Amino acid sequence: MGIAAFLPILALAQPGEPVPPPPPDNWEEILNAPEVGADEQLIDGRRRPGYEAPLPEAVTQDNKGAVRAPPPEAFPVDQVPIPDRWRLIESLGVVKERWFDPYNQNTLKGDRPINREKVKWLPIKGDDWFFVANAVSDTVVEPRTFPIPVGVQTTERPGSIDVFGKDASYVLSQTFIGGFALIKGSTAFKPPDIEYRLTLAYNINHVKVPERRVLFVEPSRPSRRTDHFLGVQELFVDYHLANTSDRYDFRSIRVGIQPFQSDFRGFLFNDQQLGIRLFGNRDNNRFQFNLAAFWRLEKDTNSGLNSVVQTPRRDWLFLANLYRQDFLIPGLTSQITAVYNMNREAGRIEVDDNGFPVRPALLGDLRGRDYDVVYLGYNADGRIGRINLTASAYGALGEDRNSFFTSEPAQIRAFFAAAEASIDKDWMRFRLSGLYASGDGDPYDNRETGFDAIFENPVFAGADTSYWIRQTIPFAGGGRAIGVNGRNGILNSLRSSKEQGQSNSNNPGTMLLGAGADFDVLPELRISANANHLWFENTATLQALRNEGSIPKAIGWDLSTAAIWRPKATQNIVFRLSGATLLPGAGFRDLFTNSERNRNYYSVLGNLILSY
């Protein structure tokens, strides 16, 4: 085909119009090009039917020690296989591992498996073992005031003639927590095959009060105390028994000292105790269950940590609960629970580290007690539309073998209910709280109707920012070494100690109504405020112990505010400063009259937590 073939094209050009360019030199190659070239020129997203693009070149790698990757043919052409997810970031040069860096990839935080060549002394096999270390520093500075009775035999001020003396005191407490876990199995989508965990806590505390016989039973001892203790808070083996579905529903068993919380907010039992626990889930995690038995360890008096050097208490818990998501309505998780508390400590006398008897409590006939109590409960947590809701209800049924008022057996019939609702508005959350724990209306009959928990640690109505939850109020004049309530507890239980005492159903009960709000002013800063009003549910027990004809129910107003600052917007550095005050009501002033009858009590809490 010659140049003459193009003459008609030139003839079509009109005067003044550009002449088309001459044909390219390689016009014969273009005409004779294979058909695949045409497909390669098609618009993106379109191709000729039946045409398949060739596979890319095979990916090769040389990464010693890496898990062998699947061949490229096993993936779509727009994806590239990698040897394993643990080495990816460092292979790309994005992050270089540093042992002291908790934010980025770190073998000490379980981000990649253990290199067995570096720890040949560890008796492990396989390439899926992980090591997780953690360290926490918890610092507390706490000035406070509460009613402090003047010592009977002696006092810091010999001229004092009132029942109650000065009330200002302070606490300094430093706790170091260190632990590690050795875990087998990739836990991104399934439970570990086996886990070994150990956590130790070392506490140093210093307390100063203005009166004697508050910190020590001996009147000759000073009104200040420095103490320290090492506790074992976790020591368990967790073994994966089986997967029960392709979604990794599972059954596992855990044996040893382990944390357990019986309900969403810690109203009944929230502790770390020696036990055995079978747990798991079903139906794509819609059901979760626990079957557990605990043998309660003795606690150190001043730190509250577990003491493994003392004989465990003759106090056992047997527990079963079942969780169901989206029940009774979507968005709400419901839980039913049954707990049996069997106590057989009537024949043993326990004196705490400061010399005060804690079992039996120095109330009534001063005799030891055995009891059996079954707690049946329903708990809910979730949301109803825009309303966040947490609710709990418990009934306590059982028998006290020796009521300290009558020295006879008594039936236990008590009730508890609590609920907290909140609503979110942008960066604000507003809360309403209510709690009812029944009190004993007649301490001299054969029924005990005051509700008491096993070991409460409630996250409710301001938690330990609240004055009433944070402070222990001594029941002076009605019992020796007895508190109206317990530290980090909300119930008015008249126990010798929350940590070492026995549950007591001869108590005045508790009622609370409160409101609060949280304000996320900045991503790093939250401001919270709470206002709670508290009452005794029934003061008959207080009247009998105080030999008074009548005692009003009103405890007073508990007002608190707190600021929580996280400078890195993570939980690794958390600073909290809170203040609370108790404006005494008629019942509190009746029990704890001082020289300034309308004196308000306060609590300030400075807390710094550093975590690795």
C-alpha cells in the first residue's frame, strides 16, 4: 500500500484548514500489532469478554525465621502476601522496637512472639508463645476529716472531755504493681490456648490522726503509723478446653488467685481471690457463663492486699451466672446470678495487725458466728434508645447461726436494688442514681433483714470520689472497732472490717438518691461532679446499740467533684484530683455530735497512676 492511498485524505482538506499529518514511519507495525495490545488500551474497568490478564511475576522473599507465606496465586492480584503480621512494621522501617516503649510494637507487651533462641531456658515449644509484662505505680495523697472518738485510757490532749476529738487526718499511700503473663496462641480472634499469670503488689502507707487508739489498740502507741506489705494479687493458670463453634465460642478453666466481679458495677463481690472458674460463651458470644468456687484469702490489715502467708479463711463462695446480650431488648445485656456464701468462722478469733479484734465483731454478745447466705440476682447493662442504663437487684436468703442480739439462730431475708441512668449530649454525660438496701427493723426477733454484701467495691454514684464511699465512719459509742460503713463501700453494714470482717445482716440499711455529670472538656481532660443524698433505711439497730429512743434517718448530702487529666490521651499517665464534702443530716449529727455541731467533713484525693 503506497502513498497514493492517502491522497483522498489530503483532497478533503479545505482551504485555510490544517493539513492532516503524514502517516508514521512504523504504520505497518501498528497495523500488524497483536490483538492483546488493543485490550491493554481499553478504558479502565472494561475488558474484552473472555480476556484474562496474565498473573504478575512471583513474589520472592528472604526473611530468615519468618512464617512461610501462601503463594501469590492464592490471593487476588491487587494484594501481596506478607510473611507474618509481627515483623511487618519493622520490615517496612516504620518502627524500631525499643523495650521501654509501650506505645509501639514491643515483644514485652505481647506484640510479637518470643524468640526461643534468646530464651532457651524457657520450657516452651512452638512459635506462638507471647510474653506480656505490666508495671503500675499508684500514688495517693489524701487529707480528710471524719468523726474520731477520744481514747478511753489516754488522749493526745489530756484536757479533752468531749466524746469526739479533733477530726483532721491524712493518708499517704504508694503501691507498686508488677506482673507478667506467658501466653500460648494467637489471641487476636480466639482465647489463648494456655496462660500463666503472676501479679505482685507492694504497698507503703503512712497515716497520721489526732487521737490515740485509732491506729493501734494499745493506748501507749503513737497516733501515726508507717506500714508496708507485699501481696499476691494474681497467680493463676488459664487453660483452653475447647472451641465450640467456628466463631471461636469456647470453654476455658482458670485455677489460682484471680480477679472476679459478680455483677457489672461490683455491688456484691469484686475481689481477687483463690478459686477455680469454668467460663466460656455460646451462640457467637451472645451468651457468656461462669461457674466458680472461691476460698477467701486473709487480707493485710492496712494495705488490703492478699496475704498468702496466713491460713485462708473458713469462708467459701460458690457462684454461677449467665449473661445474654440483647435481652430483654436490643442493646441491653442481662445477667442472672446465684451466689452461695458459706461461712464457718464461729470457732476462730482473728485479731488484725493493729491489735483490734475483727472476728467476731465486738457487738452484742461478742460470740462467734457461722452463716449461710444465698444471693439471687438480676443485673442489666446497656442502653435503651439514647439512655445508658445499669441496674442490679438482689435478694439474700439464708440463716445466721448466732444473731449477736439474741444469741439464737435467725433467718436472713434482705433485699437490694440499684440503678444508674445517663444520657449523652455531645461532650457531656448526665446521670441519675438510686440505691436501696433494706435494713433490720427489729434486731430482737428471729429475722435479720439488713442487706450486706460479701466484698463490695462499687463503681457507682461517683465511686471513690464520693465522701461516703471513700471514708470509713467509726461507730463510736455503739460498738468497739466497728465502722458504720466500709472504705470503698457504700453499704451501712456495721462490720469490723470490709476486708477481714464477716457479713452482718443486723444493720440499718442504706438509701441513696444522686445526680452527676461528666464533661469531656478536652480529649485529655474530664471534669466530673456528683451530688448524693443518703439515709439509713431503718435505725432500729442503731437505737438498740446506742440505747437511744430515736435516731433520725438522714445521713446528709455528699457533694464531690473531680478532674481527671491524661496528658497523652491514653491510660499510661492518669492524674486525678478530687474533693468531697459531707453536709451532715439530722441522723449523722445525732450519732456524731462534736463541739461544732454543724461542722462539715471533707475529703481530698490526689492520685497519680503511671502504667507500662
